[in-house]
Amino acid sequence: MARPANDRIIGVLLVGLALLGLLWVRCVWLQLVAAGRYSALAAAQHRSTEVLRARRGTLYDRAGRPLAMGVGVPSVFANARAVEAKRDVARQLADMIGRDAHAIEERLEKDKGFVWVARHVEPAVAPSIRMLSDVGVGLMEEPKRLYPHGRLGSHLIGFVDIDQYGLEGLELAFNGVLQGQDGWRSTLRDAKGNVLIGPWTIETRPMDGYDVVLTIDSVVQEVAEETLEWGVKKYHAKGGSIIVMEPATGAILALANAPSYDPNAPAVAPAEARRNRAVTDLFEPGSIFKIVTASALLEEKKVTPDEQVFCEDGSYHTVARHVLHDHRPHGLLSFHDVIKFSSNIGTAKAAQRLKPDELYRYIQAFGFGRRTGIDVPGEVSGLVHPPARWSKLSPFIVPIGQEIAVTPIQLAVMTAVVANGGNRMRPYLMERVQTPDGRVIRSHAPMSPTHVISPETAAILQEILTSVVESGTGQLASVQGLAVAGKTGTAQKLEPDGRYSHARFVASFVGFGPVPDPTPSRVAEGDPRPVAGSAALRHGERAWGDPRFVIVVCMDEPHPLYFGGVVSTPMFKRVVEGLMGYWELDRGGRSQTMAQLQ
């Protein structure tokens, strides 16, 4: 009986020795062969690399008021591997932050040491979330874009995504300047996911983005937006745009669109509300385009302001049984009054003295058919056909603003040519780029202006357009005590079948001011009355008779009133009157500062 017992003992010992041998081989393999792999795996479980977000630069208006800025907000993360009761934790988090518990649980089920649970949560919930730190949940401060004035300038400013990348507007146009360069930090985390700072931490600091100072004036922008909102409601319009620009420089002081949206919550805004109509919407300009036709005729000396034009008593047969009509019948009118009363017939007849190539050259010189170059995304070039594609009817209707499509910003550039004495300026929005402490990195570099018409022609047009407001089609734009000039326009929209609509219109007005006194000899003779149009902006004196602003008002499908001289002119007046005090223009047309000095 002893022999079998000994055999069993020996067998057990041999099995034990074999197991020890296998264990020894396994240890040797782990230490010598797989050590690197498992060390790396352990390090990966405890070491994490996180992005250190660069500070996104601030967008300021010209007076230093912030229009878009960064603020720190809490975001919730978790070490998914360390969270044990995932469903319970998910429910607690859902109650705290108002998110879907199932979606949170799905994130916690991931085999990762770091997962986002919810980004950009309300700061008020932070204390409650910190109570979950023992179960692998933590908080991290992240930058969030804040637009402190809400809807103000939203179509210009645009917005960013959750990672602070510009998606629309100037946030997109200047993204490379504003964004900066992110850094990173590689460090260790404990079992709960908490960061352990020590000599094992490797870090590259972020490079913050630059700030951008814009030409926009928040006060002017607010007046423009309030006026546009008032006009859309009063005239039952589908939408509209208002632009305020400095004619001498091209600086945009305000650019407003309706409908509008809040860039703090762009996801809830329909695409229609986010559209920057001032640079994307095309329409036939109608009678406003007579400024270009008159410029060409006067500059080429094809007509004089006093020359008489017979306006056919309101009905004029052109070609192919096409008939031009005037809103009111006229007989003989001076060319000055043809523009003053906006006679389609008088303008079309006078334009026959221009060769198509001549008119086309001026259309191009005023900037139509090409992008203006304004530094905001989405601008379209408009539509201008070369004379080779003109029909026999084109020479009669192109001069009155048909068969051509333009944008509101192009109308602002056109109007500025007349206001500044004959030069086309590129509109711009960026005044300078600077560091957070104010060191200037780059300033706006004005481009050489494009000469379009002579100062003499511009002066004649200024006088004609002043009469439009004083006693022509633009009388509702008149501002008491301040000489302004402008031109009305009413354009039929096209129906899907290509025919002109009799129910859908675009009502427009372009204006500028103050304007020079048409009789400056009064000053030389010692007349003490102020010269109409002498003006100064708030931040510096300007020469008398130097127009300081161009304003464009375009209203899309107003009804039942739809004429530019009825709808858009009161809106122009409302903007000017709303800014006279801010610009320190008294009712005599001079600056208050000048009045005080004298």
C-alpha cells in the first residue's frame, strides 16, 4: 500500500514542479520579452494628453467695445474605466445638467480613460458635479464664445463651433488671426482620472490669438438695426438691408440685415435669418442705376444739366413693340430734372447718345459685375452682360437699371463715388489687428482708389441728387436743417417664368450727406449763414461741404406700399436723425464743436 501512496506524492510533486516551471517561464517572458509592451499599456492607462486651448482673440468695434469675446465655462468629463455604477452615475448627471441619461451612459460605456460627458454646462451646476469626483467624474474649464450684444451685427460677426472655429462672418474670415495655436500637456492621472502634476508632466504652452478692431461703430449699427426692424414691420417687408459707409475711405460703419438672429444660439436660427443679404442678395437696381447713366453722359459731355429732353408725355415706344412708361407723364424736362423726377423715358432717350461699349465701361468702372472686395465671406459679383450679349432692347432698359443685378454693398460703393468726388473705394471692415495688450500687428492698408468720374462731374451730380431730396422723388428723405442728397429706386422682381412681377418689388434709396452748398459764393461775400452740408464727425473736424456718410436702404417685397420714394426714404431720414447728435451735427449742418468755437 506504501508504493501507490509514494507514486501519488511523486506525481503531485512533478505536477507542482511543472507548474512552477511554467510560471517561471511566464515571468521570464514578461520581464524580457513583453516588458516593453505592457509598460506602454500601463503608461497609456495612466498617462493622458490634453489640448491646452489658445485664447481666441476678441472682436472690437472701432471705439473698443467688445462684439465677440471668450469666457470660461465648465465642461464635464469622466474616466470611463473608473466609473463603476455607470447607469446610476449617468442618471445623476442627467438630472444635474439636463441632458439625456441614455446618451451619457453610452459615453461612460466606452473603454477610455477620458470622455466628454457634456461641454459648456451652466456654472451653477459645477458644485453638484464636483461631488461626483470620487466616482471618476470631473470638471474642466473650457473657452466659450460670447456675443455680449446678442443680435447686434450678427450677420457681420458670424459665430464659431464648440471648438471655437469660425463658421460664418468675420469669425470665419479672420479665423486664422483670431484662433491662435493650441498647446498640449502630457501628464499622469490617478485611478479617478484626476491630473497628477509633477516632473513627469510635459507641456507646450498655447499661443493666444490676436484681437481684431473693426470699422463698425456699435452706436451706428444699433440705429441702423432699429430702423430696419421698424421699417420691416411698418411696410410689411420680407426683409431688408441698411449700410452706412464713409465715402472717403470705404470704412463700413454699419451693416444691418433683416431678418436677424442671435449668434449665441445660431443652431436655432433658420438659414434665411443668417443670410448676409447686403453682400449676397441680387436684384435689379431700377432707377437708382440712373446715377451711373447720368455719370457717363455728363462725363462724356453727351448732355448738359440744362439740356431739354422730351419725355413723350409718359409713353415711349422703343423696339419690338416695347413701351417705356413714366410713373407720371412729363413733356420737356431739363436733363437735371429728368434725374430729379426719375423719368425712365428721358433717361433712356438721353442714353442713346452713348455707345453700348461706353456705357458698359462706366458700369464696370463703378464696380458692378465684380465683387467689391469687402472682407466678409459670401459676397457675390452680381450680373452684368457685356454688350455682345445685349438685345436691341438692352440700350433702352439697361440705363434705367434693368437687365443688371446688383447687391446693396455695390450700391454703397457706387454712391460713394459721387459723394467723394469721383473715386471708387474698396469697402472694408478690419481696422487693425493687435495683441491683447494693444500692440498693433497690422493695420488696414488703403488701396489706391479707382478714378471713375471727374470732380466736376461729381459736383454736378451732387447738386442734382440734392434736388431729388429737396423737390424730387426723394422728398421724404429730407432732414430739417441738414442738406442731404440721394436717389430713389423701385424695381420689379422676376417671376419664375422670367416675367416681371406686378406684386413683388425691391424698394431702395441711396443717400449721402452733408452735401456742399451749391452757391459757395455766399461765403466769400461774408454771408454769416452756415453753408449747407458743412460737417464734422465726432472725432475730428472736416472741411465744409465734405460728405461724411453714405447710407443705402434696400427693402425686399414691402407691401402694399412699395415705391422707394415712399418706403426707403423715411428709413434713411430716421437713420440720419438718429445719428445727428452722436455725430455732433447741429441742425444748421455744421459741427457743434465748430459752432462753440465761433
